[in-house]
Amino acid sequence: MATYKLLAWFEQRRKSKTLSLAQRQIMNSIETVTELERAITAFSEGRKEDARKSIERLFLDEVEIDELRRSVFVELTKGSLPQKYREDLKDLVKHLDVMADHVKDSARSIKILLDADAKVPKEILDSLFRTSRTLVECATALRETIETLGVDPYRVRELAAKVESIEGHIDDEYLKTKSLFIKHADNVNAAILMVLRDLSEFMEQTADVCADTADHLRILAAGEERP
């Protein structure tokens, strides 16, 4: 991945320790989505230990993400960037931090299911798997949008639209998953269904934050476009 492009929009203004920390925080936040997909894949295939290992890695990553966010905010108070860009960068970091929180909550739901040795119908597992895979596509498109910021504002607009389109597919799958909860209500423990519902909602919220972040990037890029 061309990491040198990440945050190019900000780097054009001024290089600083703040940007280095922010880049790590943003990259780690996006990578948690891939780790979540690994955990759900392993869980759906009955590879419980692999699922637990992915969840453990995700939890460790999330701790680092929180620490990086705090460090970024501390550095931003030192004023190494102009005020406008400090606020823009702070908003971007906040968006990605919220996304990582939803991913962590999703992983917690999987851990509960693992600890309970829950029996989940294959139809529901397949739907959750499809959502996790599409979520990776959404996060990947968001990463590309961030990389393009400051390089090609018109491409940012295209990629942001792609993120929103993928988020729409996740919304559709989310509704299908919820209908499956009703379909299998007589065969699945009510408590397990509640955890599965939480898992699907946390993943849907992750996609929502991806789309919101893409909107934010589109606004930043609009100021860079030339008539």
C-alpha cells in the first residue's frame, strides 16, 4: 500500500510528529476491520481458537488506537499545524476512533458467543460473514479515499461515493440478517439471538461511520477543487 500518500493533504501544509501519530492511528483503525473479518470467518467455520486469537489481536490494536488518539490530541494542542487543519485532522481521527470502537464491540459479541459455545444456524453465520467481508471492502475504499486526499480531489469524490454505495449493500444485508433472527427464533436461545443482534448492529454502525468519514473527506476535498 502506498502509505506515503496517506494524509498527503495535511503533509503538504507541514510535516510534524502529529501527522506521524495520526497516520498510525488511522491505519490501525482501518486494519481492525480486517481482523474482525478474520474472527468472524474463523467463528463461522468452527475454528474457535483462531477466532479467539483474532479477537485478542483486535483488542490489543484497539488499546493502541486509543493511546494514539490521546497522543494526537495532545500534539494538536501544541499548535504545530494551522488552526483550520488541526480541527480537520482532529475530526478525522475522531471518526476513525469511533469506527474502531464499533469494531471492538463487534468482537466482544463474538467472544460472548464463543464463551457460551453458542450454536448459530449456518444461514445466520453466512449472512454475518458476508457482512464482514463487505465491511472490509468498505474500509478499504475509505483507506483509498484518505490516501487520495490532497492528491486528486475529484477522485476523492468518486471514492467517497463508492464507500457510500458499499455501505448501502451492508444496510441491505443487515435487514436480511434481522429477518433471519425471526425465522430461526424457535430454534435459537433468545439470549444468543440478542448477542447476534448486537453483533449485526455493531457491524452496521461501523459501516455507517465509514460513510460518515467519507462525507467528511468529500467536504475537505471540495476546498481543493479548482474550477
